[in-house]
Amino acid sequence: MFNDLGRLIESVGARGQTTTYAYDANGNRVRATDPAGDATTRAFDALDRLVRATDALGGAGTYAYDGQDNLLSVTDPNGHVNRS
């Protein structure tokens, strides 16, 4: 199912299980909730860059950018930093 802006807001699997999606005012998908009610979330900065992603268990990864919007690093939920 799509909303008036053409964004996916609900998908139904072959067995009838439903996953729902939510978006911020800029159209970034900020939440996906699976059939068990577990949610993954994403946060974006004022430039619509992904800055944080949190899994259903609460583990969060963060993203850092330079002044030209290039991805500099990704820090996983365990604190490991991967540099671009």
C-alpha cells in the first residue's frame, strides 16, 4: 500500500504478515515495523543525510560526513569505525 505521495507505507507478505513504514516530512523513511512489532529506525540531518540507524534490538550505527557531503565513516553498534 502506498500513500498519496507514492511512498510505501505497508507491505503484506504471502502469509498475511504486515510490515509498516513511516517517513519524515522530507520523505526519508524513518521507521519500519515488522509483523512481530519490532522496529528499525533511521535519523537524518538537515541535509537529509543518514546519521543514525537503530536495529530492532536497539543497536545503533552512526554515520559521519565531511563538509562536501561525502561519507567519512560508519560506526557500528559495537563501536567499530569503518572509514570511507
